[in-house]
Amino acid sequence: MKSSKIVRPIDDNGRVVIPKHLIKDIFKARPEENISLEVLYTEDSIILKRFQPSCSFCDSCDDLKEFNGMKICPDCLEKIKQL
């Protein structure tokens, strides 16, 4: 895995700008693609991951359907139907 280090200031609103070339390189995003980032944090670190929607019940990312704002995979939907 390629790594590098950059230092970016935090502005008065608590924002940090991530250079566009890093977003493209790291997340393999096309310029026209809107991506969302998932922010994971601990006491002393922050990890940014590309957000991948997943099933509200099992975390599967395959063939999701939406119902009342929840994402549901076909397997969990079938289990719910059997209740």
C-alpha cells in the first residue's frame, strides 16, 4: 500500500480540506462522481473510508432495496416476510 503524509490546517469551523488528487487516488473516484465518506475515530486518530450502503440487518451490500429509510438485502427481506 502506498502511503504519504500531508499536513492540513483545521479552519475556524473545524473543517479540513482533503486535496482533490488524494480523493481521486485513494477512492478511485471519477471527477463527476459524488462520494460519501464514513468517518471512524478513536481517541487519537480519524479514519476516512468510502461509504458503502449496506443492509440495516446484516451489512450485506448486494442488491439493496429501501423501505422506510432503511436498506434491506433480499435475504433479510425474505426472512421478514416469513415472520
